[in-house]
Amino acid sequence: MAKEHSFDITAQIDKQELKNAIEQAKKEIVNRYDFRGLKAEVDYNENAKAIYLTTTSDNKADAMFDILVSKAIKRGISSKALKELKRDSIGGGNTKITVSINDTISKDDARKIVKEIKDLKLKVQASIRGEEVRVVGKSIDDLQTAITAIKSRDLDIPLNFTNMK
């Protein structure tokens, strides 16, 4: 039996779960006692892959970011998918945080993943296919070993292992 097995490594996140996490974060912020009477806004721009958190101080902005990340984690979204891109001081002493949504594997990260898999010296082959990495091999055990090894590496991107065939 020379059947080949494969899986894909992607960084995609479930956009509906992200929207649900943002809505839950908004509800918690509205209901929290320490945000009562204060400006606290959460805006999601799907096209720009960004979330904007606006509030009255840096401490409140940090709390809003923590709430957003905790709601995302509860929804099965990796905390690595949400990165604080920049923090701006806007008029009236308010603070605005721009949170970027990382849901793609860059060319450099894909090359790192392929190199890590090749360094394992398994009988598998990894190839870059756009924004995903396809790993092919004859042994399912080798593929599972590759998955375990990649998960143990601390890459700064949220990885999903899909299409195991």
C-alpha cells in the first residue's frame, strides 16, 4: 500500500467565532462596574483585519484588551491571533489601541515551518502552497510526529492542522 497521507498547516481563524468573541467582550465591558459612565468602545473592521479599542486611560485600554483576548480564547481562537499593533493618545486624554488580527502565514514563517519539518529527518515532505503548508508522507505516525513537533515550537502565529487524509 503506497497510499500517501497529508495535512495542511494554516493560520486561519473562524471569523464568526471572532465576531462572537467581540460581541461578548462588548457586553462584558458595558456591564462591568469599572467601565460605568466611561467611554469604552470596541470597533471591528473586517476588511482591515483590525479591532479598535477606545477608552479613557491606558489601564482601561489594557483591561479591554485582556477581556477581548479572554473571550477569544474561550471561543477557540488562539491568543496569538490578536496582537496589539499600536497605542495612540487621542483627544481628551483618551487612548486608542489598534489590535491586528493575524490569520495568515507569511512566506518567512512558512519557510521556518518547512525547515523545522525537514530538520526532523522524517519521511515526509513539506511544501508551501500560498498561505498554507502542505505536509505529505506515507506514514500517519510520521505526520503526527511532525504535528507534535511543530506545536511544540514557539512560533508567533496561530497554527491549525487541517485536512488530515
